[in-house]
Amino acid sequence: MRAVVQRVLSASVTVDGVVVGEIHEPGLLVYLGITHGDGLDEVEWMARKIWDVRILRDEQSASDLSAPILVVSQFTLYGDARKGRRPTWQAALPGPVSEPAYEAFCLELETLGATVARGVFGADMQVASINDGPVTLLLER
């Protein structure tokens, strides 16, 4: 499981001209990629790590501030473009299998106490954000 975590002042996801998820205050924007073999252990570890990592202002975490988190599914985090000009997506878990893991991840964050906004799994999304810092972290388990 991979996550790109960005500290943001605000962020939103739009699908077909409609805003489907947004946060209006400082928090985190998470792009989440799922690969073969990812299960409940990875979901729980990643949710806890993101909730507790101290990348917000004054070395605080989302859990310290009850900061909101916008989660966007991102299979392209497992793209491999080392050879040729066209990336391969073989390491990304197929949608029908990865969607339940994405949902479990969002639910785990909510169980931890997070306010979670979501994109639409598998949709063509436009993501807008105002990065803070900028601070971007790559997490992998």
C-alpha cells in the first residue's frame, strides 16, 4: 500500500462538474494506491500512520488537531515507467478487488476519529488543493 500525503489548507474533488468531496480547513490530502497482497493489516497500519504522523503545522498530527482528511484512490501510484514510454499498471490491484480496501481504509480513519471526505473510486476526478508548505510525504507498507 502506498500513500502520497500532502499538507493542505483546503482541497476538493470534482466529478462531472460536481464537487463530491472537500475539506475547507487545514488537513491532509491522501492519494492511496493498493497493490497485490494488501489486506487488513496494511489498511490499519496506513490509516493509523496517516492519522498520527506529525506533518501539520507546529509538528502536530491530524489526530492532535482533529484535522480533516480527503482520500482519493490513485492506482497510478503503482505505475512503472522504467522501460519504454508507456507505463505498466500491473502492480496496481484491479478495481473490483481494491475498492473494498479503499473503503476499509476510509472507514478505519473514521474509526480512529477522522472526518473523512472521499473522491469517487474509479471515476475521472479533478483534484484541487492549496498545499501548505508545501509538505508532501510518501508512505509505503
